[in-house]
Amino acid sequence: MQINSKSNFIRRVQEAFLLKKISKKTASHFKTVYEKFDIKKKSEADEKAVELLNELISESIMKQKR
């Protein structure tokens, strides 16, 4: 699944999909919902996406260390 966007949210969804933390269907759903947001909500989603990815990466690292 290839998503070309400057959005942090969409990039984070793509990274979560690539890390196999979410399914392709879920990633597509997130993208569709995001596209329906207005500018203010997109900005809020972009900020939260950074936090989400950091959590996913730290969980992935901890699992690899086990």
C-alpha cells in the first residue's frame, strides 16, 4: 500500500502498516477518515500521529529485545 502525502498522520499510518502493527484495511480506513477532516482536525491528527508512532516503535523495540 503506497500513500503519497505530506501529512504526518498519513505517513505514520503507513509506517504502522509497514511495521505490521495495523492491517491494510485499517490503514485504508484511517486514510479515508482523515481525508474527511477539516484543516483544524487534520492538524490535531498530525500531532497525535507522532505520539502514536513513537509508542508503536518503542513497543516493537521492546518485543525484539525479548
